[in-house]
Amino acid sequence: MKQREMFLQADAALRSVVDRLTPEQLALPAPAEWSRKKDPTLRDILASHAEDEAWLPAVLAGRTIEEVGDTYKGDLLGDDPIGHYDRINEATTAVVTGDLDPDRVVHLSYGDYSLAEALQHTALYRAFQAWSIAKHVGLQYSLPDVLVENLWEQIAPDIELWRSFGVFPPEVPVPENANREVALLGKTGYWRE
């Protein structure tokens, strides 16, 4: 299932960026548009990703928000934010690499989708957050080539549709000789010099 491959690639990309963050960087302000919380920090963004990771096994098992309740609310990061995130990530990876029915209907907060589509949706968020967080804190980082190609294949034909749903910001111009990653980031509105 190509969506699973893309999810695992995007999830690993995000984790690789998270694992390079320092405690001092976690205290940095994050862009307001990354969170619903007022004046978010990068730790708040990591907490949101940890909650998203923790929820995913329940989602893939077909459980609803009502069935799960407040199980994943509260501070999942504790006094070892990156370590706790990594452990949650490992548990989710184990589930995603298991035997999954791509056609099974799963319940996201914004509607019901096939499991394959749900993995694709969550992969988009992780991939572009990996790049955005890395750039925000000044890390030298590029999305892995295989992930870039998967994103081109799976989302490029529908970028304008995704944009109409508010998933992507407006397209931004990129240098004429841009590589595949930069061209993709420009098309999806994420490119910044």
C-alpha cells in the first residue's frame, strides 16, 4: 500500500527532525498557525504530534473519538519530551507496519475515510511539519528523496483540491532551477529561502 509507505517515510522524517531538537529549542515560540493554543512553543507542537501519534493506533483499529474519550489528553511528554515522543512513535510504527486492510473505514475528526486515505492525510501533515520545524529552528534538512517522490505521485495531481480545503497555503515561486523537493514545497506553499 503506497499510502502506508508514504506515511512511514513522513513519520520517520518528522521523528528525525524531532530527535535533533534541543530542550532550548523546544522552548522557542512556534508560528501561531501551527497550533490552536495561544502563543505556542515548539514543545506545544511536539505535544500535539505526540497526541496525534498516540491516537493513530486507535483510529486504525476503527475506534471513534467517543470510544477513545480522553485517553490521550494531558501531558504525554513529561520530563523527557523527545524520549516520550519516540516511544509513542515506535508504538504507532509497529501498528502501521502490521496487517492492515487499506479499505477499512476509519474515523477521523473531520470525517470517515478508508484506512489508506487516512494514512495519506496524516502523512501530509507529518512531512511538511518535518520540513517546517527544521527550517524554523535553523537545521540543515531536506526531505528524503523517496518521500519527495511519493508526495509528488500521491498528492501533486490534487494539490489545488487540497488547497481549496485549506490544507495548503497559496503556491509560492521557487528558483527556476529548483530541485524536486523545492518545486514540491513551492507548489504546496511551504517553500521559504
